[in-house]
Amino acid sequence: MTTLGILHPGSMGAAVAAEALRSGAEVLWCPDGRSTGTRERAEQYGLTPVQTLNEMTERADVILSLCPPAAAEDVARAVAACSYARIYVDGNAVSPATMANIGGILLRSGALVVDGSVIGSPPSDSKSPRLYLAGPTEALSAVVQLFAGSAVQTHPLSGGIGKASALKLSYSSYQKANRALAAVAYALASDHGVEAELLDIAQGRTTNYLAETAYFSKVAARSWRWGPEMREAAHALEEAGLPTDLADAAATVMGRWTGLKDTSPELALVLDELHKGPQCDPT
């Protein structure tokens, strides 16, 4: 039996880790310092609690980190401090340079480091996200086997660490920036009383985020996490010598929504917050 350790079971992490259970793995998590919501998710998905991170590192064949990108390096340092020397998968939305830093941290403890990225919604009976993987061949094979037959579709990439992170942020820099841009455009139209006409234009097109006004509230509630992801996207663009303005601008827009963290705000409130100065830039 393969043993997986998940750091930490948020809405994505818990659902992805639970898919490993379908392949016969044992899944560990550490409740120390976690919120009530995290504890409830872990219990819901049948994850096995351990007393300490050190216990997890002693038992886990594979550790998967799925956390807010701003915490990714600190989580890696905590695992490395436990002298972890097996497979470590960083599945966070970080830039290739940040991923290289994480790789260096874990390599010093003797771990096999895998660069991972999850693209799509949390797995369920109707949704199958893709897990892209880059790194040592033997480690990739173990992770692929871990999710065999589950709703998580694994896709190994050639080329080594940084490839999966680059893919994630290439996608994110378009997808998430477009969500924020659509909300700003809708807010401007609303101020001038022409939002119905704007939607009429948008709805005449296929697959247009601008028509999905119900999603703006979800964007606002998740901006505490998506803002740092846009900063990482900006780092990735900068590394490639490309303009970073749109990714930085999206993070700035999301900074105006940080007070709506994990809420279900009405559309009017989401639009109103855009008119206010940033409460806290989510870097």
C-alpha cells in the first residue's frame, strides 16, 4: 500500500487526496494548526490524521503540497526540516523560479522532487482535473500509479522541474485575469446603466466569461488566493522577458476584494468593492 501525505486538505487538496484512496492508498494529513473547515473536509473524505508533520514524513511514500502559493516555500522548508527523503510533489501555482527554489530546499534533504500543477475543478463524479507532472522518471511513475483509475488525470511532462509550473501559470495568466477583467468591464457598464446592452453583446458570442456574472462573486471570494497566483504569473512572464502588466493589474484588482474572503457576496457588493481602494494587496 502506498501512503500519501497531503499538505493541506483545502477544497482542492482534500478532493485530490481522496482520489488516491480509490487506488488503495492510505492518505495522511496533519490537523495541527488547521481550521475547523479543513478538519471537516478531511473527515468527510476519510483522510487519516497524524499527530505531527514529523510523523507524516516518517510514514508517507509521497507528500503532496497543495496550499496557497505564498505558503509553498515555507511548507517545503517545514518538510525538509524533518529530513524527508522520499517523493515530494509541489502542486502549487508558483512560477518556475519559485519551483526551482522549492526543489533546492527539498533536494538538500534527499527528497525526489516533482513539479506538479492541477488544472481544472476539484475532482468529483462529474469533474476530472488534470495533474501535470515534471521531474525524475521514477518519481513520476509512482505518482501516476497513485492516481490510476481515479478522476485525477495524470499527465507527465518531459523537460524537468519548472515545466508543470510554467504550464499552470500560462493557463492561469489568461483564465484568471479574464475573470477579473470581465468584472471590471461589467462594473463600468453598470455605472452607466448599460449593463444589459453589454450582456446582450457578450451573450451573442460563445464561451465568453463576460456573460458569467454569477461567477464574479466566486472570483471575489477566492481573490485572497488568486491574487498571489497572479503575482507568481507575473514572475513567470518576467522570467521570459514578457510584459507583466496584466497579471500585476489582475492582482491589484483582486486586492480590492480581500475583505470578501470565503464569503458568498451579492453581485452588487462585488461591484461596489471595485470602487474602493485596496484593503490589502494579496502578495
